[in-house]
Amino acid sequence: MGDWKEATKALTESIKDSEEYVEYQRAREVVVGNPDWNRMLDDYRRESFTVHLTDKANWLGNYEQLKGKHENALGVMEIKRFLMAEMKLCRLYRAVWETICEEGGMDLGFLDAL
């Protein structure tokens, strides 16, 4: 059972060495270092997460409203950099997850329709 834990630790270290992770950490440090930006970012991310999980039929309209509501936060270049870095890191995590599932024989075909 311990082999997968060691492999996971090695994978985690590899991810931490990636350009995506390093860029994310750099951008995060800048935003976290400014309490106002950090609060604005957390508020936006929380609401964005909720929009993505609810009301798929009106997703685009809800997202446009969210962007308008958080116009001040999204206008801060450092917050934009963080959000872009976060998206790149999430894509990396998703690619890792998909590879693990595919190599492990998990059928993810049902997700194609989403």
C-alpha cells in the first residue's frame, strides 16, 4: 500500500517543479501580500465557484453578472495574473487526473457529453 504514497509524493514534487506551479505560487504571494486584493479575490473565487456549480442553463448570464459585480477586483492586474496562473495549474492537475484515470482503466466517457 505504501508504494502509491511514495509515487504520489514524487508526482507532487514534480508538479511543484513545474512552470505552472511556480508561476501560481509567485502570483499567489503577491495577492496574499495585499489584504484588500486577497479579500476581493476570495470573494470573486467563492462566487465564481458557486456560479459554475449551479444553474447550468443560465451559466453565461450569471457569469457576466459576476464579472460586473467584481469589476474592481478583475481590474487589478495582479489579481488577473493570479487567476490566469490558477487556471493553468488547474489544467495541469486535470491532465494528471485524466491520465491516472485512463491508465487505471476508469471509463470517463460519460463526461464527454458535459
